Amino acid sequence: MIRWMQKEDVHEVVTLYKNYMCGSFFAKLEEDFLTIIFEGLIGSSYGISYVYKDGGKISGFIMATTDTKKLFNDILKKRWWVLLRAVLVTLTRKPRHISYVIESFFYSKKTHLIDTRAELLFITIELGYRERNLSKELVKTVLAQFHERSIFKIKVTIQKGNYVVKKLLKSLEFNQVYSFSFYGKKSQIYEVDLADDYKYI
Ligand SMILES: CC(C)(COP(=O)(O)OP(=O)(O)OC[C@H]1O[C@@H](n2cnc3c(N)ncnc32)[C@H](O)[C@@H]1OP(=O)(O)O)[C@@H](O)C(=O)NCCC(=O)NCCS
């Protein structure tokens, strides 16, 4: 069953994120950091998040935003001291991660598209639940939510080598817009336009 993400889901969602989004800088940070970001996203009017729950266990989730910059400003405004502490703890243990922290501040700029502020942020499905179209259903649920709010253009950044996610996006008519380098890895921005005859929602 797909339903809105709630605060009590965050612990399981953080575990899924840490297990399967290892390439992401966020996954290198303390769990506290992810917990605050995810709770902040659930509590923010700029956040949209769903989980897939089966037999009392969360087997997948998706997070998105109507405006990435506003979402992170909103979260920072409310909990900046806890986030700062989590980043400092990580940097004390792994000082080389400073370059990731600095680069994070340029994310909005690097992924800026003139008419598209809405963004899919994170999606993960538990290993045993993959290839059952669950991620497709989660993305479609989010797209329907954007459509309901009259938001028609949505972007997503992926790592160039993530062929499964590329297949997922292409099957939902996302098109590649451009490539750039982020956290030392080649990344690509895809975009979809839900206007008029979009047939998947
Ligand atoms: C990417 C991910 C979310 C896909 O989840 P999923 O539920 O297995 O995907 P779906 O079953 O909805 O399949 C979506 C499409 O990908 C294809 N696909 C899924 N797994 C595949 C695989 N291992 N090999 C080839 N194609 C695959 C499906 O066939 C489908 O394409 P189609 O509609 O053209 O047939 C999942 O693999 C995952 O959690 N990966 C780790 C985290 C990650 O990379 N997240 C994305 C970061 S941006």
C-alpha cells in the first residue's frame, strides 16, 4: 500500500536510504542529519513524500519537493543548529568530506532550470521488492500530486551510470536535459512535462 510518509516512518526510511543510496553524500553523514532532513521534509509545505508499506514494514519510499531551495531553507531555518552539529561531527571524523559540504551549497545553482523548480529527490526500494513496478507507482503517485497542485514541470538529478533509474524515468517520458559534474561524479538532469496529454497519471 502506498501512503503519505509520516514521522514514525523516518527511522525505517533512514535505514533504507543508508543501505541503498551509498553513492549519495547525505548517506555519509550521521543518521541524525538524515532524520532531521526527512522529518523536515515531511513537516514542510514544500515537501511531498510517500512510502510503500507491506505487512507492517516499509519497503520503499519517495521524496520530492515543489521547490528544492525553499525546502532546504525551510528545514535550515527550523533546525540549523542540529544540522550544523551533524555536519561538524562528520567532518571531525572524515575531514576530506569538506569538499562535499562546500559543493552541496552549489546544488541549486548547478541544477537550476528556468521554469522548473519541482524536483524528485530520493527514491529507494528494498532489494526483495524490486522489479515489481513499485518505484514506477511511487513516481506516478508523486506526479499526480504535482499535477493536482498545477505543477507540470518536474526535474530529477541522477548519476550517469544508474541505468535502472534511467530506464524508470524514460518509461515515464522524462527526457534528459543536460549533464554536469557533482561530488566528482557525472550527473544528469531529466525533466518531464505533465501538461496536456501526459498519459501516466
Ligand atoms: C532504482 C530503483 C528505485 C528501481 O526500483 P524498482 O521498483 O525495482 O523499479 P520498477 O520495478 O518500478 O521498474 C522501473 C523500470 O526499470 C526497469 N528495471 C528495474 N530493475 C531493473 C534491473 N535490475 N535491470 C534492468 N531494468 C530494471 C523495469 O523493467 C522498469 O522498466 P520498464 O517499465 O521499461 O519495464 C531501485 O532499483 C533502487 O532502489 N535502487 C537503489 C537506489 C537508487 O539508485 N535510487 C535512485 C537514485 S536517483
